[in-house]
Amino acid sequence: MSNYKVDATLDITDVLCPVTFARTLLKLEDMMVGEILEVFLNDGEPLQKVPKSITDEGHRVILIEKVGDKNRMLVERGE
Amino acid sequence: MLSGLNFTDDQVVRYSRHIILPEVGPKGQKKINNGRVLIIGGGGLGSPVAYYLTAAGVGTIGIIDDDVVDLSNLQRQILYLTNDVGKPKAVSAREKLTALNPGCQVVAYQERLKASNILQIIKDYDVVVDGTDNFGTRFLANDACVITKKPFFHGAVLRFIGQALTILPGEGPCYRCVFQTPPPPSKVQTCAQAGVLGVIPGIIGLIQATEVLKYFLGIGDLLVGELLTYNALTMEFIKTEIRKNPNCPACGVNPANYELSDYEQPVCDLNTR
């Protein structure tokens, strides 16, 4: 796994869209601009849609990598 | 689990389609959750307004109606079921709305809105929705909202036609600017005489509910100074610009110690009996 200082972690592998995106948005709302959120998400729709939706909201996806059977996404909280 | 905006896990799921909308988001949903709406009349207009605002998560819904459910109401008053016939509307409405969203506080007023009680009732609400079936109560509600500077979301229906207007006291014309005084009772055609297609209050009620949500969210253009009319036969929506009447006794430049008063009006038989 890539080394970044992570400020918060969220696992959205137990929910379906659009709750995946909603939970990620809510978590980012709790964080300060520039802080990094680590999100674990499933393949398929979550991986296809959540990173794009988060980017559309003004946050920056730093990386997405495979970790076991899940995906790990790092997001920097935007303005 | 609670987020910083105090949503439970169930709330995140329930309101997820709102939360993911950029124009709503978590903060907008919280504004809706904190909203307090009084609906005057639990009839054809009040039913869809109440259902959708409760579903949207409005924190407090007040519904005032002194009538009981009649079989003839069920053609359009979707808050009620056949086995509700004979029950007080306000109480029956509260049962349905609480079942739909237990997180919404529903206050049932089983009484008639009058000049003597309206200020006491509306003081607990942010906005007022017009679901009344008579001109007298509509004028009374308009005037009380002007006095207390509360947004008033007007709607009315008859036959195949409906209309809606959003009144923001101090910002645009009020209902009395447009219609001035209640028509004489002899000139009023009731629903019993004229009828109404059951879906029309549904359409107009949803426009009113949409305006309420837009107001809470601070998005879009409200129907302030624009009377929207809908004709189901031609399927036309027409917006007509209306202006503040400087001589309006309620909101004009010299509202001379305007006093609330009750009006005698024929009540729509189909709505209430």
C-alpha cells in the first residue's frame, strides 16, 4: 500500500450506491481542507462512480489501488 | 454512526438521493430536517404537500383541519384510506405521516383556523402552505403571514385548472395584492358545483411542496411575483407576472393597523363532506 498520512478512514464496502457516495461526502464534510480520507470500496459501480462523483464535488482523488479484494482510494478534501 | 452533521446511518440511507445532489448536499438536507411547515387543510392540496415534505425529511409538520374523512374525499385526498372514513382528518393524517417518516414530528390541529387562533398557531412554524378550500381562510392566512413575515405558499384548484403563487412578505406581492378581497359568497362556485379532476390538486400540491424545499435550500427561482396557472386539458403551464399593489391593505405602503378578520364563505362540499 502506498504511504500517505491518512487523517480518516471510511469503509463503504457494506453499502450500495448512492449510499456509498453519500457516506463519502458526509465524511469529507467533517474534515478540514487538505486532509486525506482513506476509502475502501468495492469493484463495479462504486469504483466506477464514487471517484468521479467525488471529483465533481471539488475533492481530489490522489490514488486508487487494489488491496486484497477491495480497492483503496485516497481523497484530499477540497474547498 | 453519526457524522459531524448528525445524520444517523438510517438517515444517510433515507436521504441519500438528496445528499448526493450538489444543490442539496448534507448541509441542504440538514436545512430541510430543521424546517417547520404548517399546512392549512388536510385535503386535496394538503395531502401531497404533507406526504412529500414528510418524505423529504422536514423536521416538523403541522396540519390543521377540523373536518372528518368522507368517502367523496378519497378521489383526490391521498392521505386517507377507505377505512379512515369518519375519522378526524388531522389525526388520520398524523398517523400516515408518522408511519412514513418517524423522524418527522407531526402536529395535528383538529380545529378551524380563525382570526382568534391563527397567530398563536403559526408562530411555531417557519413557513405556511395554503391547502385551504375556501377564500376566507386563504385571505386570513395571507394576512397573518404578511403580519408575521412568514413565507406563504398559495395553491388552489378547480375543475381542470390549478394555480400556485409563492408569497415572501416584504419581497413580492401578497395574495391580497392580486385578488384584493374575498368574492361575495353568491359568486363563489364550490367544488360541489364545479367539480375537480382528482389529479389536479396533486400536481399543484407538489408544486407548492417543491417551492417550500427550494425556499429552505435557497436554490432556484421561486414563484414570487409570478402566478403559475396550469390547465390540464391543454397541458399548459403559464406564468403571469404580478406586482405589489402599493395600496394593498395588508402589505402596501400604508397598512393601516391591519386587523385580522374572519370571512363567511361557502365551503367546498367535495373537499369537506
